[in-house]
Amino acid sequence: YSKDPEDPLARFFCFAMPHGWVRVFDLDLLRSAAQHFVGLHDFAHFTQLAKLEGNRSSLRRIEDVRVVDEIPGQRCRVEIDLDGAL
């Protein structure tokens, strides 16, 4: 949750929790949950099948997920490292 105005250029990459939805910002819990995304995943539902023709695979490995505390108690950033994009 952030009290700052939203950045219109970041609207495709950011999500802000509306005021009142989050009473306690538990960064440790978010970091723990983020680690469940690490590993090999099939992203076929996030692309067009025509783009997967030939030897292209929709399997991608998420190498690391980091939760960065930008403004303590107000805003965090989630960074995801993966082995390629579709």
C-alpha cells in the first residue's frame, strides 16, 4: 500500500492495495510465500499457441524471487529472475 500518487507509466507492472485492505504489512510472510514460485513452470496459458510452434517451449525456470522493502511498512517491490521470456 502506498499513499503516493500512482505512476501512470508503471500501471502494467505495479499493483497497489486499496486503502483499508491491508491492516498489517507482513514483509516476512510475503517473502516466504514468494519462494513457492521458484522452480520450473509452464507458461503456455500466457502466450499464443502459434508462438510455440517448432522447438519453442513454454517452460521457464524462475530462479529467484526477491521482495524489496522500498518504503518500510508502505511499499515493496517484487523482483523475479527467470531464464527467459515468451
